[in-house]
Amino acid sequence: MRNIIIAGNWKMNKDMISTDEFCNTLAEYFSNYEDDMVGVIVAPPYPFLQSASDVLTYTPVEVAAQDVSVHKDGAFTGEVSASMLSSLGVVVCIVGHSERRQYHAETDDIVRAKMLELWAQNITPILCIGETLAQRDANETNAVIVAQLEGCLKGITDISDLIIAYEPIWAIGTGRTATPDQAQTVHAMIRSWIFDHYDKDAAENIHLLYGGSAKPENIGSLLMQKDIDGGLIGGASLNVEQFIAMINTANEILNTRRDK
Ligand code: PGA
């Protein structure tokens, strides 16, 4: 049975002090929690990765980066390499977020190259894919998702260390969440694509997260869907109480799944 993952993508938010406050509250929460837990990931901006990791050391929370350079090292001002992340103990990294694709011209080829850099350092990529509103309205959702999967995973034969996040662009930061049915339909399609292009184990084991205006009020109905294995949460992950509320909901759902 797949675990549920609750991942917070802070984007370009928070500073040193608010990072510390958030992580201390989260660490305190985990010090009181004994049951088996859902997987929890937080992705602060680069400058706060180290301090977040320090505060969260004795918790099950994994600290993730939001991006990585496509280059190994050298004269690339402002870039951060996978080996630098690895030297900080980072084990998860978001790649291909729609904001990177939109504002930094990231193509599927670039995203793929970034994933290869991450795998070389044993860092798990969270690969983001998703369609625009115009593409959805034109009934192109499946074609767009398949093209992104094909482009990003071209020639990659082992996806045992990969998380995929389906993030419809029209739902990101807009308050307009995909309905549980809409999200489930795409997640099921992604899983069956993986079954067809890899194998049954890969399809059964991969975590497919949903992202796009997920929040405490709607995370439960999303996580009740068979192929939704967690959330990649932006806005609502910035508030530690809301983040913890989503972890609690995910735990309840995980426990009902285990009872079945
Ligand atoms: P949102 O962002 O939850 O603020 O919509 C999600 C994401 O971009 O990962």
C-alpha cells in the first residue's frame, strides 16, 4: 500500500525567522505524535534549507529544494547544483514546476536533464506536470500530460525513485481547485501510462501528488481518491497550522485505508 505524502512548496516566501518559527512548530507537533505517519516534505527557498534541516533533524520531515541547476558545477552564476544540495543532506527536489516552465523557459528536455543530475546524487525528483486552462478547454489535457511524461522521461528506464505531481496550471494559486473527479481522472491516466511504459510494480508504487489550491478544506476529498497519493501544496503550506491540519487529515485517511 502506498503511503500518503503531504509536501509544502513555499516558493519565494518566508525569511530566516519565519522559517525557524514554522519548523520549530512542526518539530513540536512531531514530538507529540507517535502513530505511523504520512510522509511529510517541506521545500523552503535555498537559503533556508540548512536551518530548516537542522530544526527538523529528529522528525520524519524531509526537507526538499524547489529547483536544481541542470549543470554539474562551474561558471553559472546564481545556480545551485545537485551535489551542493546533496552535501546539505537534501534528499528530495521539485523539478519542472509550471512557474519554472513559464517564467524561466524550462522545457521537458531541461527538466529531464535536471532529474538526471538529481538521480546521480540520490535525490528524489518531484516532477511537476499539468495543463493550462486553454488546453483543458480544448480537451487537450491527456495529450499535454502524455507529451510531458514522454518528454521528461525519454530514455529513462527506472522510475523507482520518482514522485510525480499533477498540477493543473489553472488551479495553481487561483483558489480554483480541480474537483476530486477531475484530479482522479488525470491521476488514473498517468498511472496507466506508467503501467504501459514501465510495468505493474512501477505503476503501483509511484506516488502521484495533486497540486493546485489544495487546502485543509479540500485536501480530504482529494486524498479519498484512489490514485491521489498526496498533495503538493503552495499557499496553504505557508501557514503551519493549516499545514498540520492537512497532515492530520491525511493521517486519518491513511488509517482508514489501513483498516480496510
Ligand atoms: P497552490 O500552489 O497550492 O498555491 O495552488 C501549488 C503549487 O504550485 O505547487
